[in-house]
Amino acid sequence: MTRIDKLLEKAAGEFKRIEGKLSNQGFVAKAPAAVIEKERAKQAEYQRDIEKLTEQKAELANLEG
């Protein structure tokens, strides 16, 4: 289960990093729209990864009883 925890930690860290960028008004004001859209897409991908890994972790916990 440590592998899933490590992947979850990495995905959560990347999600927060991108969230920080997108909440920075200076970045949003200066960055081209394509860059902002790319960051939003990456953020959505990390969100999906977090959800999948959380489900897998719960399934493993149920199997281990």
C-alpha cells in the first residue's frame, strides 16, 4: 500500500502546485490562454488520478480486511 500512498502524495502535491499557479492573479494575467488551459487540463488529470488512487486504496483496505 505504500506505493499507492506515494503516488497519492505526488499527485496531491502537483495538484496543489498547479492550484497555486492558477490562483496567482499575476500568473493568470500574464500567461497566454493556451498555457492556462494546459495547466487546467493537468490539474484535472491529477484530480482524476487522486480519485482513482483513493478508490484503489479503499479496495485494498477492504481486501486486507
